[in-house]
Amino acid sequence: MKKVIVIGGGYGGLRAIEHLINNKKIELYLFDENSYHYLQTEAYGYIAGRFDLHDVALDLKNWCHGFKRPITFIQEKVEFIDSSKQTVQTKTSTFDYDYLIVATGARTNFFDFISGMDTYGFGVKKLFRSHSFRTSFEELLYKKLVNGSTSNEKINLVIGGAGLSGVEIAAEMSNVIKKHSKSIADATKEIQIYLVDASDTILPGMSPYIIQNTQVRLDNLGVNTLTKAFIESVDSDTVYFKDKRELKYTFMIFTGGILANSIDSDIEFQKNRLNQYICDSTQRIAENIFTIGDCCEIRNKNNIILPPTAQIAEKSAEYVADSITGMILNQKPKPFDAKVDGLFVALGGNYAVGELFGFIKTKGYIAYILKKLITKSYYIGLKLRLNTGFKKRTILNKGVLS
């Protein structure tokens, strides 16, 4: 039996396990410091109050019990990789491996050159940060609702970063606020949403079709878009721009970039400016250490860096799983190659904009349905594993107690 350790229960980590589980020559271990899998792609809906906690967080123990053969889940943070001894270390134990998959993901990059952003900005890459914003915003709405005398107080929600996450949050927040206005009326008065980015347009790097149609939708939702706007610093209630403009705010969400999560090791592995591992064409940083997802710089066969998305994380995971299976059979891994099959932008309510395979372009309700189908297919697969795992754990617990 070959022991494979996967570090990180995100999109890539789970997909790697799904592709390795049927290989009976492999013993699987999943490490994560959290007890849950966080669906980051649905963060916009949770932040806005459209989705509930159970829609974005799924129990990893139940998921691991949902397969025909066991996966060992260890809820601990891996603190050190010893590549020479082929071991990983947590605070309490040391575990050996034959193959290691590092899928530690990334966190919000509160850039050092934006003074105060890390102190006053809410991030969305971690569940606790998304939850913190949601509860703070709902508490403010509650206070406005029960205190009519101050219901005209202005609330400015500023979102720093007009990439995919920032745009989706801005659109969904605006849509939800409009829905709230029908039921709690004055409590939603004077709420303004500002989407800020230093680039020339929103969604920099995406196709003109997606950029243009997304901008139209944001305008229709009443989102104030500020491009070519360089944030210099932030204090407790004001955003200061490089051109000396100022913007008062009540809440600041920052989605302007990522910083990869890495692990201390006996070897100083090469990393880029985003702290991502720089791996070879087979996703390796050592002979039997693979990296997948946001924690590494992933390139296609033309040496072009691919975007850090859930789709690319899953594709790299499938590739690495197949490579490990082949290596056990003494087969040499082929270079990794992938492309983005499609992209959908959720734009509030039942509206989206998207492209598939480079030539199918769609917007509105049809795009929303297509995006929903993709999300649901992933979610249903997880839920089936969870339900099976929950039943197994319940039976096991009853057996222990009886």
C-alpha cells in the first residue's frame, strides 16, 4: 500500500481524493485545520444573506466517511514538511507518506502598500471573515429597523477589487438590498455600494463580452463603479485614493488579490510574489510532492499562467491523481495542460453573464440557469457523500455506545 497525504480540504484536495479513492493500492489521508469544506465560489451569496451557512460549509468527517473504503481525516494544521524523511508534522504528531499533495489554497492579500486595509477590510477567502461581515451588516440593518429616528443614516459599502469575487458580491448585495426594501423599507434607505478597482475596467483580463454586459448589469443595479482608482490607505471610516479623493464608508470588503498559504519545510521551495509554489510541468516541487490549486503557480503547455479558480484547482487535482496512479505503476507523468472551459459571473438574483468553450456567449436568466446547474452538480455530489457518511458515522457511534 502506498500512503498518499492530501493537505487541504478545498476544491482541489477533495477532487484529488475522489480520483484516487478507487485505487486499492493507495491509503488516503486528508489534513485540514478546519472541520469543514468552504464553498468559496458561493461566498457572494452568503455575504449578501441569500445563502445560509449549510449552503457554503460542509462537514469533512462526514464526507470522508461517504466512500466505500475509509479515508482518514485529521483535523490538524500541517506545520512542517520534511521532504528528506518523507514526513509531515503537526503540533502533536509526525506522519510519513509516499506521495504528498499540497492543496493549501490561498487567503486574501491585504497588500502592505495599502495602509490600514488589513485592519479595517473584510476578506472573503475565509469563512470566518465572510461570516463576520454578514453578521455586522445584518446587525446594522436591525438597528436601523428598530430605531426609525436614525433610519436615514447613510451607509456606504465599499468593495475593493473588481475581479470576479468583488463584482459578484457587489451585484448580489445590491440585489438583496432591493429585495429588503420591499419588506423592511426605511431600514435599507441610503445604502450605497461602491465597486473600486485600480484597473481600467472591471473584471480585468476577461473578455469584452463579459466586461461590457457585466458593467451594464451593475449600472442597472445601481452599483457605483470606480475604475482607475488607486486606494492608498484606509482608516476606520474613510478610503483615501492616490489622486487625493476620499470616500466615506461604513463597511469595506477587500477582494483585490490572493496570497498563497505555504508550509515550512526542510527545503526552501521556490515561490513567486504571491507566495505560490513554483512547480515544474508535472505540478511537482520535489520527486513525490505535488502542488495543486491556488497555492501554486499553474501554467499550461504554452507556459501561460492560468487563473486561480476552482475549475483549474480541480483540473490540476485530477491530473495529479492520475500522475500518482501512473507513478505507482512506474509510469512517468506527462506535462500538465489545461484551459478554462468557461466562465460565469453571478450578477444578483436570477441573472448571470457567461461564456463556454470560447464561442458560446449568454446572459440573463439562461446564463443563471447554466451557472446554477454547474454549481448544483458539484454540490449534489458533495451532499450525497455527506449523507452516506453521516449515516455510517451514526451507525458507528451507536455501536460504540451500545
